[in-house]
Amino acid sequence: MSNTETLAEAPPQWWRWDKDALMLDYVALEQEKRRLDAKQGQILAEIESRGVREVTGYAALSQWVAKCARVKPSEALARVKRARDLNRRRDGATEIPAFAPYTSAAAAGGDLGTDQIDAVLKALHALPTTMTAEEREDGEKILTDLATVGDLNEIPVAGKRLLDQIDPDGPEPRDPEPAERGNELQYITHCDGSHGVKVRVDSETLARLKALLDPLAKPRAATDEEGPDTRSQWERNGDAFATFVRLGMAHPDIPTQAGESVHVVVTVSLEDLKTGLGRACLDLVGDISAAEARRMACECKVIPATLGAHGEPLDLGRAQRLASPALRRALAIRDRGCAFPGCTEPQQRCTAHHIVHWAHHGETEIHNLVLLCGRHHRLVHHSDWKVRMAYDNLPEFIPPKFIDAAQTPRRNTMHTTRT
């Protein structure tokens, strides 16, 4: 008869028990579980003494425990380490005494669970090896006695206090003066395709970075079209960092690459570039959308490499194809900053956007360019907002119908007195 059938025939009638009996039985079962765990540990120590491969056929004892007990490898390894510390073992003819015999005895009596045992063992392993056998034994008794009656979080505190008493000066430093860590920067790619940067810098560099980014990370003013700035502080910091990188690439003192100003290359098929559909490859990063490639083709020092249907290079746009310094100055005089209605971003934080994209034969001339900040540059590329040159050769924007059913053209009046 199976155990399941036995339980089905005679289920425990807990409802008949009074509360004291219930609690006492629970404690008794807990002690029995602990004694069984200790006995399992003794068996593991004996298996290792006889030879793991000879007894189990596995190369490591933890592998066999994970398989036969169906537990995680980490749990199996913890059981094996616990068994080694609490029990005597043999290595051939050599007898290896238990690392913590007093703790082993308490565990065998059911007074310690695995959490208490692990806390005691961790504290014991932290004690210096220069201690005498008598000092280590006294320390183990103190920790084990506390573990049998105290809370779990008391054990590491007692272990630290014991260590301070035995070795008040602490371990001797390996280096009289630890070497100062230099600045570090790591590039991270997340599983969703986004990217991150992990940076370690000194205090001075951090102060300089915050001084540069804080003005760029201020909440933008509310407008009728967009309302208040709903970005979190972290999102504003991220947008400020992106603006800072764009400004840095345009700086005249930036180092060159192979004799040219610093640049990145976007490789995309001509058809995908025209339609904004499909994928592209961004130099040093990887796969991006063709729509992102179209937007980046407007920005300074981004070189679009267009490919034909069979992958042959059709056109390799040069940095000169984009707005020249003289043309950039002319745009700054005309637009004074981001030309999008209501935007107050200055011209230093803007890029020159082709009204008629160069993939559609748009010219890099002042009548086909408009200054846009990063946020509104993305908005124009990815929304129904349209930009055109008006009769007076000034840019104006056509809002989507859900904003203005009449789609009345709008201009930015924040940088100038023109209406």
C-alpha cells in the first residue's frame, strides 16, 4: 500500500487538537527534520570518504545530490559544504576532523537548522587561522550556544564581535597604500535592444559632468500643444546626456579619426531609406530601424552609406554633404534656435533637418533646412507634424488633424519678434 493511500485512509484530524498540542507537534517535527538533515550530512561525508565516483558514478558529489534529490545545483553544493564542515571524513588513510564539531553535535540533536548552521560556519571561517585550537573551540561554543536560542541576525553580529576581540587590528593590508582606481566606462546592451553606459569616475569628474548636464536636464516649459513636461528626473538626465554627446561631436577640438572629424556610419538600402521602413546598421552599435537612420542622416557627422538591391554601394554621403559651418551660421541667424512652435532650445543644441530629405533629392541649402532640437527632430520624423518653407522663406509647421482640424500653419515666436 502506498503512502498516498495510507494518508487518504487516515487523514490527520488537526481540528481536534488544542493549540498547544499543535504548536508542540510542529516544533517536534522541525527538530526531527533537522536531525534527518544532520544524518544526511553524515552519509554525504561517508560517500566522499569512500570515493564519490566509485560510490555514485558522478565526478562531483554535488552533481549526484542535485540529481537524486532534484534540487538546484546551488542547494546541492551548499549541502555538500555543510557536510564537510560538520563531519569527520577520510582522504585515503588520512583522517580529517570536523571543522565545527560542537556545531555538528547541536545539529545532530535537532537544535540547529541549516540557516543557523550556515551563519555559524561563515563566522568561524572568518576567524584568523593564527588562533589556537582552544580559542577556536571557545569561539565555536559561544556562537553555537547563541544560535540555539537567539535570532538568526544575532549570529553575524556575535561573530564580528568575537573577531574584533581576537584580532582588533584586523588583517594586515596587502598594500601599504592601495592603488587608486582609475576612471572606467562600459557599454551595455540590454535584451530589449536599448543601450546603457556604466561609468566610474573620480569626484572632480562627476562634479564637472553634473555641472554640464544639470542645465540641459531642466524641465521644459509647458506649451499648448504638449502641456507640462512629464519626464522623470532620470529621463531628463538621459535626454541631457544625449544632447551633450551631440554637442561634443560638433566641437572643433574633438580628436580626429584617420584624419577626419569624428563620425559614425549608417548603412541602409536606398529603398528602406526612402520609405523609412526596414532595418539599417549603425556603426559601432548594430541594428536600428530605417526610420532612425533617416533621422540620423540629418545630423552632423553621421555618414549615410546607401546600398542597392544587391548590396552594392550606391552613395557614401560625406560630412560636407551636411550643413557647412557657414550654412549653419546662416540657419542660426534665421531660426535663432529650434524652429518648432513654442520651443526655447538654443541653436547650439539643434541639428539641421532636411525639409525634403536628401534621399528624395532634397538639397543641402538654406531654403531646405530648418534647425530642430533633438526632441522635435524625432517628433517631425515619427509623427504627422509637417514642416515647410512659407512664402517669406521662413519655416512653418503644419500640426496633425487631431491637434488642429484646420491644420493652420504655426511658427515659433520664442526666439524672435517676428509673427
